[in-house]
Amino acid sequence: MLFMTQAAATKTRRTAPKEVRRQQLIDATIETIAETGISGTTMAAVTGRAGLSMGIVSLHFESKENLLKSTLRHLAVELRDKWREVEQKADLTPAERLWGIVEANFDPDIFTHAKTRVWFAFFGEAAYRAYYREMVEEFDTERGLTVERLYLDLVARRGTPPSAKDAEAFSQGLEAMADGMWLSMMLYPEWLSIAEAKQRLWELIASHFPEHFPRDARASMSSIEKP
């Protein structure tokens, strides 16, 4: 039989391995928050979208709060793993690693309509900002310190005394601008494309390191000038 019936598909979802069911619930939570916001997300809405029972979600997450925390952590780990994958490649220059961290923000698996709405849902609702600080601060700190290290490395290669204060300012500025690009694309998708957002981040980096990021070049890994 080429196609499963709805009943068979639902049965398959309910009998899937533990990790598969957990991921089904997280995916359903992302889609539900994207449509209704955090306050409008209920366990019933999530389980209905996932095709699973209330008992299953209670078994895996116990409460809505745990489900929300697990969803946010999933997004944070997904983003961290994406930029780490590039940053840890031994054959890349520091400039290429830096750009790899930036590009990870716009990877098709990371930057989706639903996922960006979930990130900003946690940013925007006062009652849930503490979740963000609790669950994501360690990931933000790790990425920020990595960007600072790459900045100091690039400055040192010029023979210029590196400044920890400048490195921190650069890292925070880059992070703030990347968040701003996400927000602009979520609110005005017809006005700002991914390519344009990346170009603006490229120009910010080029203002610090024009020897590696030519100002008139297209924002891409292949445009980076190697020593």
C-alpha cells in the first residue's frame, strides 16, 4: 500500500521511539507558538498538532513550562551546533571562522519563519524572559567569547596590540545587529532578504577588517581574502 491512512499515521507517531516522540512534540510546540504566541500555546493544541495524546506529553515533559524550556533549549543547541560545526574546522582562517558564525544565523535549518517567531516570543513576553536567560545565556556567552577570541586573533595578526574592551564591543555589536536583522526580516520580509541582511553584517565586519572582508565584495565565504 503506497499511502498510510490517517489512523495508521497517528498510530505510528504514538508508537515511535522516545526521542522521536519528544521531537514531534517540540516541533509541534514551535509551530503552535509561531501561530498563537506563548500565552496562546496549550498542551492540547500541541498534542493535537503532533497527533499524540495528553498522556504522552505529560510523560515526556510533565508540564507546559518544561515543554517550553525544552523547546527553547532545542533551538539554542541547534544554533550552537551549527556555528560550532564551521568554527571548529581546522582548515579555516580566523576570518572564515568568524563569518561562519555569522552565516549560521541564516542557515535554512536555523532561520525559518516559525523558529524566528519562537525566539522573539520568548524575548517579547515579560513572563518568559527569565526562561531565556536561564536556558540560553550559556550559549550566548560561549558564542560571544568565541567571537571575541577571533577578533583578538585578527587584530594581533596585523601586529596591532589587541584590546579586550574592543573585542567585547565588537562581539556585542555584531550580536545586536544579527538580532536586528532577524527582527527586520520577521516584520518586513518583503523589505529585507537574507542576502541583504548578510551583506549588512559583512559591511559591519569589513569596517573592522577590510583586509579580509572587501567592502565591495558579495557576502560569502568565498569572498574572504586569505593572508
